[in-house]
Amino acid sequence: MPQPGDSVKPDAAGRGQIQFPDGTIPRLASNTEISINASHFAKDGHVHDISVTDKLGRTLNSVQKLVGGASFQVVGNTTTASVRGTLFEVLVNSDGTVVIKLFIGGLDVDGKSGHVHLTEGQQVTVDANGNIGTPGPIKPDPNDPFSQEVAAMVQVETQTTPGTEQDFTGGLLHNGQVQQFTYAFAAPSSGGSAFKAALAYPGSLMELRITDPANHVSTRTGPSPIVITLADPPGGIFKLDVIGISGLDPDGEVPFLSIATLEPCATANIEQLGAVRHSWTGPDLASAINVSGLSDVKINIVGDTTGGAIINGGATYNGVGLAGTLLLYAHGGNIGVIPLAASAFGLAIPPQQAGQQIASALGQDPSNISLGFHVERLFTCQNVLMIEGRTA
């Protein structure tokens, strides 16, 4: 999980991103440098505060809805952008000026000269001394890699299940070349599912080709973003080819692919041709846990999160009554567990001590728990824990 003090800096040909357990994601364009100032979670599992400094370059920040007095801030030079559930971009130029674009939601911008509130579709420029300009409509920028990517993300987020989205940024693609990406989808037997992909690119001509697990091929070319939707597809590993057709920059162009699915929020145990989905309601998860010495397990899975899970409940472990709140997140193909609040015999105990108890009970490092398959997505929807991926 990202920690205060961590920094990310892609090179001239690279891209990067940081994902927080609640699903908040700062994405970095090439030659961008950011650092994490703060990342704290409240005892109930929700974000308390996240603060990121954009030292130089361009970030696209996708922020999940915050509750209570929670905050997410991006600091750039003399400017601070504060949000509560939104999608916005921050560009810090080498001369110290800052450009902020708001695509979705609401945004407060604070600088030396005061404060402005941006509404959806607006941008504002702040000079190197912190003086905020007058907000206006977002202006086209041929150097902005995120404008087309936002359009692709919006397409796949429509009529799909939040939390299933995976975004892929390719390497430099040239005319006649192919880049392949894969996505694991365990289809429900009840039907009613869908697979949706959107390809964004700078303005040349590319093709998107999808081969489903039954080897059915769907293909499309056209203006960016290219969108393909498959109704009731078979389960398994989908192959998505991005093909450079014509007009690509001689130095290459970077394709962006966004994928999401429509699936039920319900208890399931599905393994299909390499794709895996294990999902549980709180009572079903409590029944599925089998740890020596653990009994009377009661679990509540909290709400909807797109990048992690908040779980609270209680149990008896070797005769000791325990209760608490845990934060679960996907981590390098495994999952991590962070105790946020814990008690024994009704008395509060340090979360670190609770973490040691979890490690002892599981026989694994709580920050790197193997489930026997490669975890790619972990989220909750309608109070159901969803863990998805592929066989190792």
C-alpha cells in the first residue's frame, strides 16, 4: 500500500500510477514526479486524508467519494486542489505555473490570491506566484495524453460493475505493430453479464481486436475511443490486441485500453478456463472461514468500494472475544490486510498487536496473503466482497 514519503517518477517513455485501497488513483504522464505526503484511514476503514505533491508534470486523479470530513489534496507549487469524489487533472509546468482541469465532480482550488470553485468541464491556470486566474471551459491540448483516456474510462464505466475496471497503458506502438493485453473474467451462470473495452489513442488510426475464451473475434476501427461491448460472453481469459494501422507518429504512439464488466454482486465460487471469482456476503464469508481456534465469527462487509474492502465484525479466538475493523486490498497478486481498530474482552488493543494475531492465525504475512490464485481486482459492491483474478 502507498506510504507517506513514497515517490513515483516515470521516465520519458513511461507512465505510472498509485492505487490507494479505496480505489483512488493518481495516474502519471511521462516525465512526471509526485510524492505522497499523507495517507491515513479512520477506524471505520474510510479514508481520513490523502495528500499528494505534484512536483513536476501531469497527473490524472480519480478520487472516490469521501465521507465525513475526509479530504484528498494535490499540491502543485503554490496551489492546492481539494476534492470530494471527482476526476481531475493537474499540470505543473517547469516555469511554476499550474493548470487544473476538472472532468467530473467538484473541485476547490486555493492559491496565494484566494480561492475558486471549479464545476464540471472547467479549467483554471495559477501563475508561479499562486495567483489564480479566471475559470473557463477546458481547452483542447494536443500535448495532453489524458483527454482521450478520460473519454475511454467514461465509456467503460457506463452500465458496468464498479470495481471491475482495469486500465492498461501500452508502450510505443508503430504502424503495423500489435500489442496484446489480457483480462480474466469469470462469467456468471445466470447470464445478464457484459464485457466492455474502450481503446483511446492520440489521433492516428488503430484497431481493437478482442478474442474471447471461445475464440470468437470482435474487431473495430475508427475515431478514438473505439468501444466494443460483448453481451453474455463466455468466461475465461480475454485477449485484446491493439493494432497500429496507419498515420502513427514516427516515434510511436501510446495506446490506452480501459476494460470493465457487468456482473452480479452475489456470493459465487467460479473458476473458468483460468479466470477466477470468489465473492461473499458477510455471513457467507464468516461460514467459509476455517481457522483453528476461531469460532462465533460474525462479519459485516461495508458498502461499495472500487479498490479495496472494509470489513468489521467479531469472533472468539482460543477463548478470547475479539472485535475490530480490517482493510483488505490487492497487493502484487496476493492480498494485504490492515487492522484499523481492534478490541479484546471489550478493551481496545493496538492495531499492530491485532496484526500479529492475524499473522499467527493464518501463518502468513498479513501484508502478503496468498489465496492460491493471482488476485487482480478486490472490491465490494452492495455489501459483497469480490475478489477476482486468474489461476497462477
